[in-house]
Amino acid sequence: MKRVKLLFALLALTFASSTVFAQFTQTQQIAEWQRAKVYTRAYLDAMPEDGYGFKATPEIRSFAQQMLHLADANYYFASSASGVTSPMKGSAEKTVAQTKEATTKAVMDSYDFVIASLQGMTAAQLDEMGSVEGKSVSKANIFGKAFEHQTHHRGQCVIYLRLKGVTPPGEMLF
């Protein structure tokens, strides 16, 4: 019975994570995205140049592809929520050179787009309903889903760093 209760508690926390983020004030969301940008930059800086093409197994994304996928999603979600056209033409994952310099620039630019998109919206606009992945949700919640997504992919990059003998950046909760 304890296992069942624990399972339900964990499921509830998982489903509530992006909803809680959407309840942050606009100022808090912007601050969280700025922190996430710094945290992601630390991962990009930690990986040596020769690790950007590294794949833990042949069938998964390389480190650069993981980070560029994160960038693509940042553009997608922020554009969906704000209505601002993404400056990224095509897919960063497919078009950006998988070098440390090019990947870092593309990823940092995607964070700048998210932050600028959030800053350009009013609290009332964030409360409006939007559509993403065929779901009707508040625009604030779309930014929450974006935050969840970038956290997920940045977290996956811990393994890439460890397999290359690099200690991942420490937790940056604040």
C-alpha cells in the first residue's frame, strides 16, 4: 500500500511541475529562464570541442544535436505562446554546424528569444489560451512546458559529459 501511495504522489508531482511553473509571475518566469540560460551555458562550456559530435550509442543524438534540439523547442514553444515569428529558419538540429562555437551561439540565441518573448507579453496575454501540440492551454503554461522540455534535455547531457570524463556543472537552483 505504501508503494501505491508513493507512486501516486510521484505522478502528481510530475503532472504538476509545469502547472506550478505557469503559476509563477511573469517576472519570476523571466528570472527562471535567465537562470536556465546560465545553467545550460555551463553545460555547453564544460563539453570539450571534440565532445560535440559524441554519441553515447549510435542510435541517439550527439551532444550537439541534444542541445540544438533543445534550441529548436525553445523557439517553437516561445513562438507558439507569444505569436512572434521565430527567427530560426528550419531546424537548428539539422542546419547548425555541430561545433562548440556554432552550437553554443544557437542555443544561447534560443534562450534570448524565449526571454524576449516573455518580456514582450503582458500578464493578461499570458493568461490567454493558446495551442501547442494540439492542446489548448494558457500561454503561461506553454512557457512552462518549454521550461520542462529544456530541463529534460539538459539533464540528459549529464551522461554525455560523464562518458567524456567531464564533471557536469553543479546544481543551479537559485
